[in-house]
Amino acid sequence: MLFRVLTTGLCAACVYLLATFPPVRVEVVQPATRPASVDRSPGLSVVDVAAGVAPASVPALVHLAGGEWVKAVNDREVEDVFEADELIRIGAHRRGYLDLTVARGGSERRVLLLIH
């Protein structure tokens, strides 16, 4: 008898709490979309150069998109494409890494060459 009274009291308390609980409102918020015309290039590209690659062919591993050029090699500004290729070849002989700054219009990106 006591068990039945306690069970009925607990059920009544649960019904009361559910009846007085504030309603829940669910809203779905869509994230803002970026315009499709924005051309985003990656900020950093890493090129892993194997040990058997000849230093003369390392500049060809830097894949440049149309209108891009190597602006600096290891933070040293270069004058033209030929100087950039020569600095990359010299750096490939030493092994280690080369940090290239690639420019296109008003934007820049970095290319890291890991030479084994």
C-alpha cells in the first residue's frame, strides 16, 4: 500500500514538472555563404623532394598557376624567373628546405620545398 502511494506521488510530481516546464524552441540557422567569385588560393603548399631528384629539375616541381611567379626565395627578393630558378637549384644542392614566396596579382602564398 505504501509503495503504491509513493509511486502515484512520484508520477504526479513528474506530470506536474512536465506541465510547467517552459517550451523548447528549435531554430536552424544557416551559415552565411561566401560569394562564388572569391578566388582562394592555399596559404601554404609543401613539396617533398625525394633524394634521387636532380637539383636541376627541382624548379619544375614548383607548380605555378597562370599569372603566378616566384617573388622571393628564403625571403630574398628575386629580379626575374631565371634568378629564382638559379637560387632554387643552388638550394637543392645544399639539401634541407627552401621557402618560396609566390605572388599573383595582389595576393601571395608560400611554397615550402623539403629537399632530402
